[in-house]
Amino acid sequence: MDRRTLLTGGGTLLVAAMLARGAQARSRTAELLPDDSEFMELAIAQAKDGDYPFGAVIVDDKRVLALGQNSSKRNADPTAHAEMVAIRSFLSGHEPEDLKRTTLYSSGEPCPMCMGAIIWCGIRRLVYAASIAQLATKLGQIGITSQQIADATQFRDIEIAGGLLSGNAMRLFDKG
């Protein structure tokens, strides 16, 4: 067994063990708010110009503070997912503590890397369009949901709402 297989298997076992133990839920389902559709449309608009059709927006008090789109190809950076780009953009003009008041809108449910960053940053609320299961019909996805990651996190609370304008986000994969 090579090191990568061992590390990957070990990480999967760790997540499975955390989930099987019934880790105390630290997340809750967020109710959709009247302005959520407007900000999600902006995230989806960002996705139209991404290397892959993913966009993100960070909002506080109904003000857009950062935008992001997947730029992993053009930046030769596999971590340049829309959420990561938006977080980096936000941090170029704000303090990390300011993220704790924000909502992040994403055209697709964040992958484990992005969800981990969202949690570590302390983002208060996540709203996404297309789910991991929906996205997996179009491209490879790690089959761990944002909710599973949040539920396995003992040190941070986050509100999560999914499925908002998911059809609009999924149609971007049909554009050629």
C-alpha cells in the first residue's frame, strides 16, 4: 500500500468514524431570506466566467464584499475554487474576524476543501445552489456533503441552506 492510499484511506476512515460516532451537530439548516435569490444569481453570474462553472459571493449586511469564480486552470492552482478565491479576495481588504458576520453564496455545494476553509474562517452562513449529488452527475466529486463536514465540526456553528436556484447553476454545465 503506498503512502497516498494509506493517507486517503486513513482520512476517509477518520471522517467515517466521526460521522458514525454521531458527532454533535454544530450546524443547522438555515431558512432562506428574501435577498438570498439576488445574491445567488450573482454567484451564478460569476460561475459563467469561471474555468469550471462555479462562482461565489461573500455578503455582509446586504453588501457584496467579495466575488470569486473558479480560476484553477488560468492560475495553474488546483485550490483556486470559487469559494477560496472569494475568501482570498475578502481577506485582501478585511480582517479575518470580519468573516464571522458573513454569508457565503456558492453556485455549487462546497467541496471538502472549501467547506473546511469556510469553517476555519468562521463564516456564519452558507447558501449553495447545486448539491454535491447533482454536481456528481456532471463531474467528479468527493461524496461528502457540507452538512456532514459541519456536523463533524465540534468547535464552530454554521447555518447551511442548499438547493437555491440549483437548476440555474446546473444549466451552466450544459453550455459548451
